[in-house]
Amino acid sequence: MILSIALREVRSLFMSPLAWTVLAVTQFILAWIFFAQIDNFFVLQPQLQSLKSAPGVTDLVAAPLFNITSIVLLMVTPLMTMRLISEERRSGTIQLLMSSPVSMTQIVLGKYLGMMIFFSLFILQISLMPLSLYIGTELDSGKLMAGFLAIFLLIAAFVSVGLYLSSLTDNPTVAAVASFGLLLLLWIINTSAAESTDNLFNYLSLIQHSNAIIRGVINTTDIIYFLLFILTFLGLSIRQLDSYRLQH
Amino acid sequence: MPNTTMSTTLIKATGINRYYGNTQVVKNLEFELNTGDILGFLGPNGAGKSTSMQIISGSLAPDAGQITINGFDLIDNPTEAKRQLGYLPEQPPLYKELTVDEYLIYSAQLRNVEKHAINDALTKAKQRCGLSDVGNKMINNLSKGYQQRVGIAQAIIHSPAVIILDEPTVGLDPIQIQEIRQLIIELGQEHGVILSTHILPEVQAVCNRVQIIQQGELVYHNDMQSLNAENQSSHTTFTFREPIKPQLFENIDGISATELLDAQSLNISFSADTEKADAAHRQLLKIFADQNWTLISMLPKTRSLEQIFIELTTSENSASKPSETAA
């Protein structure tokens, strides 16, 4: 059941030009960054050779690529998730789901899974760039995997926020703006508390956790942060759908 | 009376209430639906028809009340209850970017149709709704009438016990309307159908039971058979060229009531007893002849569904009228 909902979501996504445009534009921008980083690397290479334990290709090309990817995702995810539930509310298709023998949990998980399938394609597409470096050089596979993990967790978190805000309104644009706003806030929430390292705002900040993983430091605190984050917003979405039947 | 004893109760709704903010849109709604019933749900715009349909279909929660569908409680056991249900909302819930086949298969999956049965269900639903030729077309490219049919196909693909159709013939051309009505009659033979509409001839053409809702309250319910029977024993309007003397019609056996409309015309209601009514007719003709009145027209008036509808929905305090207890 969850899978049927997810596959329907993916099919509808690819029927609209939005998904293709998002994939194409992000790929173009990230490819640009990728080439710029490689260029930088060639310039820096002679100096690096004189250093002891100098940063390698993974640090100088892949890590910045992942950092930029996370910023691009911050902008793109709300656009992809905005229609998840709000469009169904607006067009009335939600009545099909509501009058079918499916639980609200199944609806939410199906939609979430559908969006994750789409973004898995995104990750696959992005991953081809750093992986292509294997042709000419050695990479730190561990760090590379950590980078992918960070991107995956970020997407999973972004989508859960987008899904929740999409369930709150029947206007997709409002959902997009609100998700972008909330994600950006969570991204920069620790700026005021830059000095002290362990306060609440630092812990809440998304970037704090994803950066650590991109650097190759996989800490259970960070993983748990992401899991709690995702579960919270999925739970809120289920609750929201439940109460939608009561209030609308 | 319909033969309710033979059939099973599919829907039993008791004490349904629903508020939007402070306005109560559904007041203490109560009704039953049996197999073989096609129940016409009538009401003027904004009377609470669609809200009631949404509540029965489980897409809107009532503030109070209980609904069981084929024995399953919609609130305690929503999954089982909804499995018994096919629902076409006012606006068909179509994913317009999908093809008809993709959409109907998805609907079947949502309704737990087993994998091996999906193909059969799809073919049957398409055939019944006249969609066999458009399976590969994108729903967005179909005309309004075809989209409406896809909406109906979606509601019947899993052969549910109860089919709820909210204004299914809106936007269709007369031929399509005929086809859809035929389809509804067919569906009514195996399933229970609730048909919400404000088109009265539609109810008379398809339904075997009717109920009228006004300001959220059920003000009338009856089965079509007794409605038609009632119609027969109604009044006749006599119109003359000359002014008439109504007192001449008093005290005639077989006339239950007279009502003077203007100087030249009056309504006469006859007794339900055919023999007495016939005698009264004969006596009337004698009076007309004796008085040398010129009878211009003699119109038997039946109390049609339309009249009942207008009477119930336009009177100010229709809310206080007790509903009839037939069915």
C-alpha cells in the first residue's frame, strides 16, 4: 500500500516538467562547482606536495561539492515537496485517499518514500561526479561514503519538513515558502551562539550535524539528531492529516 | 413499502452532527441503506448534502454520531469500513497527469484489490463506464463527461457494497446522463447506492427511495412507490368561464376538501375510496350541467416530488416539521 502511494507519487513527479527541470538545473550548477574545484586542485597541487599530511582530492574536491550540494538542496527540496499534500488538498484528490482503506500513517509514509525515491535518483546523479575521479586518482572511500550519507540524511530531514508544511495548507506556494523559511532558520539558528560550542541552538542547527559527517566524523549524536528530526516531522504530518478530517 | 426484510442493512447512520465553526451544517442525521436501494439524497445548494456524503465516506469526521458500513463502524474500524465503500466526491478526485488505466489501477490498489484480480476489475470497470477505448489516454486530455466516468469507475472498481455518488451527472450531455443513470440503476441491483443531487427528475428516474435534507436536517424520507401512490389520490383543479358557487360542493360524499382558487376555479380533493370518488365525479358533472357552467379545464394535480421538495425547502420553519416515517 505504502509502495503504491510512493510509486504513484514518483510517476506524477516525472509527468510534470518540474522534476526534470530540478534534476537538470542542479546537475548543471553542481557540475560547474565540481569543475571549479578540480581547477583549484590543479593550482594548489604543487604547494600541497611540500606539505606533510596534506589534504587530498576527497577533501579539496568532494567535500566542497557536498557542502554546495547541501545548500542547493536547501533551496530545491521545498520546491519538490510543496505539492505533496497541499496539491491533493487543493484538487480534492485527497478524498480518494481519505475514503480508501488506508491509514494516515500509510499515506504519509507513502508520500515520504516516493519523494525519497526521487531524491535517491538525485544522489545517484550527483555521485557520478566524485566517483568519476576514480578514473585518474585515489579517493578516500570512507570520507566519500560519509559525504553521501550526510547528503542522504539532509535530504531525508528536508523532505520530512517539506511534507509536514505541505500538509498544513492547500496552497503549494505557501508550503514551499514556509518550508524554505523553516529549513533556513534551522540552518542558521546557531549563528548567534557562535562562541559557545555546546548549547541548544548549536544542537538544533542542521548544518552543525551535516558538516561533521561531511568531514568524515560519523557521530551517533548526529545520526540520532537526524532520526529524531525526521520522526518528529513525519509524526506531525500524520497528526495533521488526522485532524484535517476534523477541521476542514 | 420496500421489502426491507429480504435485504441486509448496508449503512446505518445515527445521530450524525457536524459543525463548521459555530454553524451546524448537519443536524442529527439518521438513515439506513439496504442492498438494492438507490437512495436519492436531495436538498437545495448548501443544505449539507456534500458534507453528509463526506461524513459517510469517512473523509470528514462527524462531531457526534455513529455510522456503520456493512457492519463495520466507520470510526472504530475505519479500514474495514472503508473497504466496503466507493465514493465519487462532487469534484472527481482525479490525478490528471495519469492515464485512465494507471489511475484506475492505483485506485484498485488503494482499495486492497488483490494483485491477480486487478486486471479483471479494471476491464470490468472500464466496460461498465464506457471507458474501454480511452485506457491509454491521459485523464487531463479527456472531456468533462469522460472524466466524470473515470470518477465513477474509480468508485466501483473494487465492487464495494456501498457506492456513494455526489452529483454524478453534473456537466454531462443528455445522452451521457442517460447512460450514467442506466449504470446507476444497474449498480443498484447488486450494491447499495446513495445518490446526491439537486436534479429532481434524476431521482424520479433512478431512485427507489428519497430523502430531502434542508439546513442540515432530514425533513422528508419516503420510498418512491408510496410517493407515487400518494400522488394518485390528489386533487383536481376545475376552471370555468363563469363565476362559481363553492357552497354547492359542500356535503358531497366522496369529496374530502374544496379550495376556491379564484372566482372561476377551485381545487377539489377526492376521497381515497375509489367508489365514493367516482360517485362524487358523477354528481359534480350533474351540478355543472344544472348550473349551466362552461367547464374550460379539468386538471388532475399530482403532488410531485418537485412540489414536495419546494414545499419543504422554501417554507421558513421547515426545520420544525416532523419528517414522515415511511421506509
